[in-house]
Amino acid sequence: MWRDFGACRAEAVLGDLTLQRVDAIVNAANTTLLGGGGVDGAIHRAGGPAILAACRLLNGCETGDAKFTTGGNLPARYVIHTVGPIYRDGTHGEPELLARCHRRSLRLAQELGLKSIAFPAISCGVYGYPVPAAARIAIGEVRHVLEEGSSIEIVRFVLFSQDVYDSYSRALEE
């Protein structure tokens, strides 16, 4: 599923984020940036020790912010690490923090002059964000940033299961 936003194409695919041939992949990291489970662990394993070494120099990352490192052994040149919110009930700033993750990641990609970026479903794993709501926030923020004008040509959401893919596809259609 895809949709054009100005000169940029946003798309949802079912697949493995670590195999994406894009300029940057986004890591759904924890605040230490030192690896973890899920997408974070997969990126650190596939990218090798260069990513962890670079993360150690960043002194962590606040929820809603983003920082970048080398892509190490990944096909992507960069990893943009962002820390999504842990979902409580949606009334503790979670929507704005999740939107900020996408906004900061896209802004970093623009600052680096990148043309393509791939996101996972940030906060939708162990952080418990309801997928349909997260998908609407992610797609809405991408639309907002890209319609302002951007060097980015492709934003790809690489999703780990059919139900998550379906939610992101529906959000793209809205």
C-alpha cells in the first residue's frame, strides 16, 4: 500500500526492517540506546558492534527525541534511534510523544540530506501502544512534515505482522 504526499511516497510493507535498502532505518529504541528486545535488538544484532559503539557516545535519548548513528553492517547508511512512549492510557502525553518521534526522525533525515527512510511501528510492541491509533499518528505526522516540503522521497513503514500492516495500510488510505 502506498500514498503520495507532495513529492514523497509513503508506503507500508510487510517485512524485516533490517533488510531495507534505504538511507536510514529508524530504531524503536529505549532511553539508554544500548540495545534491547524487539526491533531494537534485531537492529543491534544485524548492524554489529559499530552501532553499539556509536550509541555509547550519545549519552542516551529522551522519549520523543531522536539521534543517529552509523548503520554498521546494515544495508542502510544510518540508524535513527528514537524513543517512543510507553502506553498507559493515552492521556499522559503519549500521542504527542509518538508524533514527536516521527517528526524528530524525519527532521534528522532532512538535516542529513537523506532521500529514503524506513520506520517500524514505534511503541507498538512491548510498549503497548494500540496499533490503529499509532498508525494514524505516524501517518498523520509524516503527511504533515512532508507537505511542508522535504528532501525525502520515500518513507516506508516496515511492519512485522499482517494485522499491523493492515492498520498502517488503512491509515494510509484515510
